[in-house]
Amino acid sequence: MQQRSSVGELAYQLRNELDRYSPGGKLPSSRALVERFRVSPVTVSRALAQLAAEGLVVTRPGAGAFRAHAPGTAVPVGDTSWQEVSLSADATADVVPRSVDASGVLATLAAPGPGVIEFNGGYLHPSLQPERAMAAALARAGRRPGAWERPPVDGLPELREWFARGIGGAITAAEVLITAGGQSALTTALRALAPPGAPVLIESPTYPGLLAIARAAGLRPVPVPVDTDGVRPELLAAAFEATGARVFVCQPLFQNPTGAVLSAERRPEVLRIARAAGAFVVEDDFVRRLVHEDAGPLPRPLASDDRDGVVVHVCSLTKATSPSFRVSALVARGPVLERLRTIQVVDHFFVPRPLQEAALELVGSPAWPRHLRSVAGELKERRDALVAALRLRLPALALPHVPAGGYHLWLRLPDGTDELALAAAALRAGVAVAPGRPYFAAEPPAGHIRIGFAALAGTAEIAEGVRRLSVACDEVTA
């Protein structure tokens, strides 16, 4: 059993047993809990920390864990209602409010409850992560001379060079900034390229984290529909003309959530349209390293064909490694590079040097290509198992596109199906799915759900998850 689920299950068990102890009563020792539940001391420590955070237990170093006393007389609560006025003071006709709905992001970050199958996960299952290779890389990196010194603010030159080679074309290391994960890079890019209140064109549907970034920056997301060949150029041109936007954010390769790949015919059109509008294209190349075994040759990044500085490119190692391995690159050419650099430095100073050194060690090791080949085969197997199970048990869910990369499928629900009711029923049945509404900046054309297959242990868990989802569908449509 993976440690993440073990922590949740142990906390669940201890929570249900707290009534056995009087307030202030001592819980069994950590050693006793390790022996009883057959888990590691780290799992016990984290489970107790979780209960302490909930106010259910009190831990005392050297003494143990104790059931917390019931709250006594309530402390008078302060009046925070003034914050509603302060936080909405900029919501005038000329300024976009900066309130943010992070539910779509939190759905992919939250750990599932005990026994829940995680169809809404956005990262590789621990069994697919290169844990040994990352641990070895981090150990080697920590012993490098100067590994704990301050790094260059733009990132280690060797790491910048590695990212530049991966993009290809005329991109050089001097045009690469090392950032702390793709979400951070996108945040920097939007802050640099668009002032508060400005429109920003985004694909529809799109990754909820992008919508959250835009709204947190006070920008106005304007949706541009995509189909199985990517964004539709005629609608992109119309959106630029109607809004005067100067930024378009897209995922040309295995788009989230549709899995679409921008076609060869549309690629030059998108760059031409943006150049004519005097606009930037932010290319979020987030899953290039999660290609499936049957994908065939991939199209090059848009940035590799761009000589005029239209494209600001974002790519990351996180999706192909671990959610905690937050190393990414932000690539641009021309005057905008200095603005990106300035914002990056002001917000973050730099990415910790040990993490950059570990990234260099990892991608330079023989384990790295082996890992990518292994993941390509495993993801194809999981994808095929999920597609087969859905077509067998849930043929009413439309699957317009089966991607050859990435980690999810995008399903359209039958007309009239309440996606929120389905997601709630699915959770009751023991499977978590992502409802489609958070992926749209405006009203969605229909109900959708997104189902991921990378966060699962294997094909057996996928089959069981689809069985549970079919139970939820029967409940909603009954």
C-alpha cells in the first residue's frame, strides 16, 4: 500500500477510536501503532500530525500523543466582515475582480479518502515515478561542490542548455529561465504580458489552473473553442479582433482536457494570426514527456519554429517525475525576456540550487531514458484498459478523441445529465472524477467529466473504477 493512502487510512482508523480515550488520555505509543497497523514510523507520525492539525489530538515531544480536551468557553470571534468590502473594492466597471475559484485545481491536488479510486489525479502514480533515480540524483547533487550556494538567478547554465536542446530550433540557453514548476512559469508569463483588466484568450475547454491564474491577476479570460485538431484559427482571429487581446495561451500537444494535438496545417496559422494581432502565444508544453508508446513522431514545439519572439514557451519536468520535483523552464526571445526575468526574480529569487543540480543529475543519467520508455508503455496500457472498460460498461459516455499522450480522457455526458450529481454519486461509490464545468471560462456546451489514468496503480484498479462509475451513472439516470 502506498504511504499517501496509508496515512489517510491510519488517520481514519485512529479518528474513529478516539472515543475510547478520555480527554487528555494517552494514545498508544508510536511503536505500538507501528506493530498493530503494520505501517512505518513515518506513516504513524504523519497520521498523528493530521489529527493534531484537526484539533483532535495533542502531541508532546518525548511524552506521546493525547486526546485533546473538548473546547471550553468559546473565545469571542473577531469581526472580519470588513474584509468583504476591502477585497471587492476594485470590482468597478473598469477593473476585473480578483476573486479566484481554485476548486478545479484543488480537485487534482487533494488526496482521495481511504479506498477511493483516484480518476481525478493529475500526476503519475508512485509506482510510475522514478523514485530511486530521483533519490540517487538528489544524493549526488547534494555532494556536488557548491551545491548549497546561491545559484544564478536565471538558473544553472547546464540546465538551461538542456532545456534549450529539448525545444530545438534556434532556441539558445540565453533565452531560457529556470522556474519552480509550470504553474509558476505560467503565472510569471501572464503577469509579464498582460496588465490587470486586460483580456487574455484561452482555449475552451482548458486547464482550470490557467483560469485561476488569469483571474487572480485580474485578467479577463476569453474562450476560443478547440476541436480534435486544436484551436480553431478562424475563431482565434475573430477573438483577437473583437477583444484587442495581446495574449493567447494554448497547449498545442495533448491539450488538457481534450487531448487534442494542434494540426500541422493550423500551427503556422496560429503564429501568423497572433503576429498580425501584435500578440504573444504562451505555449504550455506540459506533457511532451508523457507520450504513449504508440504515438509516433511528435510535432516540434511552436517555439522552435518562431523567429520573431511571438511564442513564450513553458515546459516542465514535473509531470514526468513527481509532483514535488518542481523544475521547469520559461523560454522567450526579445525584450519580453527581461520583463519575464524581472518578475521571476522579484517573486521567487531563484529555484533552489540543490533541486536544479538534482534535475541535471537525473536527466543526465542512464535511468532517465529508461524511465521515459517505461512510462510510455505503462500509460498506453492504462489508456487502452480505460477505453475498453468505458466502451464495455458505459457506452453512453461519448469519447470523441483517444489521445496518444498525456494522462486523461475527456468524456461528454448524455444530454440532460447533471455532471455535479454524477461526480457526487461517483464519490459515494468510491471513485473520484473531475466534473467538466471548471474547465470552461463561459457556459459549457454540454456536461463533461475528465477521467485520468496515470494516478492509478494499474489496469485492475482501472477496471474497478469504471465498475464503480457505472454504478454512479445508474444512480443518476435512474
